[in-house]
Amino acid sequence: MRSVCCGARRSCGGDFVAGIHAGERFSLMTTLPNDVMRPIHNRMLVVLKREELDAWLYGDYLSLANRSSVALVARKD
């Protein structure tokens, strides 16, 4: 079953991470890295925006596999 998780912060800020679960087992989904992540690692998390949740949970989730256009920004909270 597909699921999503949000950071430990009280407010997710609109970003979620795609995952799958079966019973008590849970795995975060990864995909090929975008240009920002490629120098660091050969995989990256499937980061979802709030407006993509329905597609991930109920619809055409394969359309979300290409995350090359997702801008990843590091910020200090």
C-alpha cells in the first residue's frame, strides 16, 4: 500500500516523502537523482508536493518517478 510521511516538524511546509507499507513494514521510495543530488548520491527520495498526494496515493503514481525538476533546498530551521 502506498503512503506518505512528513518531517518531524509540526508543519510539513508542503513537502512529503513517498513510501510504501505492508503491515508493520515501511520503506521510503527512492528514484534516480536530480542534478542537485547527483554529485552526492546515486539515489534520492521521492519528494512530493501537497498537490501530488492524490496521484501518489490513488492515481498515476508512475508519473511521479521522474523527480529531475524537483528543487531541493537546504535551510537551517
